[in-house]
Amino acid sequence: MSAHDGHRERQHLVPRRVVVRSLLRSAALSVSLILAYYLLPLQPGTGAALMWLVGGLTLVVVVLASQVRAILTAKYPWLRTITVLAVGAPLLIVAFAATYFLMASSDPASFSQPLDRTAALYFTVTVLATVGFGDIAPVTTIARVAAMVQMVLDIAFIGLAAKVLFGAADRGVRNRAAGDRADDDDGGRPG
């Protein structure tokens, strides 16, 4: 390995401080979304659960779609991908938790036991993780439909988000490497 190759290899290493800062930002965003769930005024009413679900899912799609381009052009695409997932997954969880909470508030018979915000969040994560403890179960048809929708969307989110976001990160790394090679080919002079 020549000195030039060693220099190029070191260029692709992500500085530890950048990794730490990115991971801390990702954690802060995740925690902020969960805190927002507890602090937002969720008022039960006609169609409130459906509005929260549609609004939350729309926000998840907008965030993920808008971030693909950012991942492609990011200096560190994999770190950007982690940040996007750290926002997308909690958004999906909060959208369903708010929906279940509002459903249970409007019709206490919707679930096998009353749901406060924490129980709704717990049920959402239980469905996402597919562990199904059985302590909380949807009882009414609408609650069962909402849980089935969550199951399907969770699978889609995990599969599609992983494919699209990880694919964008891979492509971003290749684009960056191609740009670095082009810089090396012209002696490092700007185009």
C-alpha cells in the first residue's frame, strides 16, 4: 500500500467526534418525539384517532422520502441514515400510540383494559416487536383493524425503509468515493 492509498483510506474514516455527535443527536430526536407524545394535548372526539393516524403516517412518509436525497449527498451517508431511522421509527410508534390512546379514550371497550398514554405506547411497541404479551388486546373491530394496519405498516416500514435508506446510504458512499477518485485523478485541483 502506497502512502497515497493510506491517505485515501484515512479520508473515509469517520472522526469519532462526528459519530458521537450524530448518535447523540439521533438519541435526542428520538427522546424528543416520545416526550412530545406525552406533552401534546390529545383530545378524544369524532375522528380524532383517524386524524392522528393519517397525519402521523403522512409525516413518516414525508420525512423518509425527503431524507433520501439528503442521505445521497451527505458527507457521512450511514450516519445520516441512522438519524433518519431515529426519527422515522419513533414517529411511526407515536402515530399509533396516539391513535390507540384516542380510541381507548373515546371507547373504553376498544381494548381488553383501559389505556393511558404509557399503556398505549407499550401496546404499540408490543405490536411492533411482534411479541404479543396478551395483557392488552384489541377487542372492537376498529381496534383490531388499527392493530392489523400497524402490523402491515411495521413490516413495510422495516423492509422498505431498510431497503430504500440503506440503499441510499450505499449509493451515497459510492458517490462520495467516485468524487474522491475524481479529485485524486486531477491532482486534487477543484474542477
